[in-house]
Amino acid sequence: MQDLLTQKDQVNEQLARYGVKFGIYKDGKFNERLFPFDPIPRQIEARDYEMLEKGLRQRVTALNLFLADIYGKKRILRDSIIPEEFVFCSPGYLAECEGIKPPKGIYSHISGIDLVLGKDGVWYVLEDNLRIPSGASYPLIARRLCRNCSPRTFRSNNIRDNRNYGALLKQVMDEVNTGGINVIFTPGRYNAAYFEHSYLAEQSGAVLAESADLFVDQGVLYYKASRDPVKVGSIYRRVSDEYLDPLCFEPSSLIGVPNLMDAYRAGNVAILNAPGNGVADDKGIYYFVPKMIAYYLEEEPILHNAPTFLPYFPEDMAYTMEHIHELVIKDVAEAGGYGVIFGENLSPAELEKLKEAVRQEPRRFIAQTVIDFQDLPVWEDGAQVMRKADLRAFVLTGENVRVWPSGLTRFSRNPDSFVVNSSQGGGFKDTWIMTSL
């Protein structure tokens, strides 16, 4: 480990040379910066990882069943496990996806599940990201550069190899492919995660394409190759639902592909992840995931949710109003660490204003007990300091559900903050899954 630490400047120089950057839109301006990397890895012991792997596979399996049900028979609504109106008023629910059955019946092919390890030693799921979760490329390339700079570190520690992410992604794309090439569809150079799009295309052997490179003809999606157009069989889109197809969703979108949804609806192309997945990673729907696991799988949830209250329910509204000063309030429509408010940081007047907002729009908010999660060591100004850190685990679903033996560990660079998101200025570190040898 010490050898790796002495190489940290070299690793960061190489990350900069490779353009490992993260873009942030702030005040209407696009700012691109290097994604700060810390060389001290998070280590997860084999026994802990075995439990995490089982829990993640269980959770993602249930979420896929939920999506198939919501856009299909809606049994979970008829059986009153989840209130019907709670689902249909979700901003992530898309009526345009009703009745569409994606290839192999898979909706969430790449799931990013955010967890924290509480100081009580329990892993808690904070969020399910089933639309276009980003981040796998960062630990992937960081591991590669660390290995180059300090091969001795990786010879002397029993670490599971994480270099198979590109192969796993290709396998998933191949398994749902309807006939044709695999494409990674990017909004373009000025997207916050453009580095990741290009790197994953390289790693998976897929073609990196923008909207101008693609077109639909008679219900079939094509890529404009240098000679004749080539049929696309699976498209890993990194474009949000609302901009995916201007003839189906937002008409002003310039980054979508007209009639893409027609090709998808006809079963001529697989879209990864499926449009409409936002209904399952809605922060309000998160509350019901343990119930989904019990309903669809008849199993007890292996992973825990953070204790969550839905102001939508009168009893939870009463609790939220009484304890708002000690809860964290989240706006279900926000992401990337935005819309997260800690009651303890507010003045009495601000608390009253927040209460009124929750009373006015109870479906818009959830309230959670603040999880005091573990800090991890971070190298800063020549010394180790402790900072809050989470873990984004990646679960890939094709013919089987597979958990990538690695993950993106994000940490806060602010010693007083629980918010670790890269869009909020956080950094990242590698995640070592240790073998039992």
C-alpha cells in the first residue's frame, strides 16, 4: 500500500493525461474539471461482499419485476401493495411505455445502487439508479493506472480483478441484441460524463455514436457507417428519457433520434436502460422496495433501506412535522445531491418554510433518519484525514444478474458534509473486493 501512496502524483498525472474529467453545469455554464482521485482504496472483505452481492442481486431482480409489472399487468397495484396514484404521478412514469415489452423482458440492464456502511456495521441502500447511472469507468481506469504505477501493490494484496467490466457490458448488450451492432449513444462532447461514454465504448467494443450518426427507417434503427448503413441491435443510451426521441417525448430535443421509440416498440432494437425506468428509482418508490422483494420473490430483503417516511401518508406526515429538525428531507425530483436538506442545518424560520413546502406537496418529498455512516481515510495535504464516503455498486442484468466486483467509492471533500456526489465537488477512490485467500 505504501508503494501505491508514493505513486499518487504519477497516478493523478496519468488520469489528467487520459482526460478523466467530470463536467458540471452551474449557473447555466458548463465547467469541466478533473475528477479528484484518492489513492487509498476502500477495502471490502470477502464475507461482507458475499452478503452485498446476494442483496444487490435480490434487489435488482425485484426492481426489474416491478417495472415489467407496472408497464404490464399491474398486479402490485391491484393487490394494494403500492398506492396506484403514487405510481402514476411519479415524474419517472411514462405512459408512452405502456405495453412495451423490451427484449428478454429486461428493463434495468445496468443498475447503480448507492449504499453507505453505517457506524453500526450495517449496509444501507440510499438510492436505486436505474436510468443512466454513471461512474463505472472511473474506478476501472484508476485501477489500471494504479496497477501500472505500482504493480507490487497488486501482487502482494488479494484483490479481485475488476478489469472485466467492458466484457460484462458487452455480454449484456449481446444477450439482448435483436440483430445488429452494439452502440453507445452519447449526447456529445459537452455531456458531464462524456469521458465515460467514450471509455466504455472502447472497453466494450461498441460504436460510440451521437444523434447525427443514427436514423430510423421503417421501424429499424441504423448507424451511418462510412459505406452502407448498419443495423443497430442494442443501444446503450446515455441520453435522458425526455430527450431520447423528439417525436415521442420533448419535441425540441436536438440530441435524440426521431422514431427511436417506434423501433423499440416494434422489438427491433434493445434500449439499455429501458425508457420509463424512472418510475422505479423515484425516491418515493424507494420506500416500497422491501415490499416489492416480499411480493415478487417471497423473500426477506437482505439489504436495508434507510428508515424512510412518506409525508404522503398522514401518520408519516405527522412524524415528519414533529421531527423535521432531525431528519433529512429529499426532493424526489432532484438528483446528484441536489434537493437534499438536513433539518439540523436550518433556522427556525427555514424549518417552518420547509414544513409548509412538504404540507403543500407531500408526494414531492421523503424524510429519512440521518444515517451516521462511516468515514474513510483520504490523503489530503500530506496527511490522512477522515471523510464521509458512499459506494455505488454496479449490477448488470442480461440472461443472468451479475454484480461487478468493484464499484465507485465517492467521498466528500468537505469535512462537515454528508454529501459525496461528484456533481457536488466530491472525489473518488478505488474499491477493492478482497478474496478469501
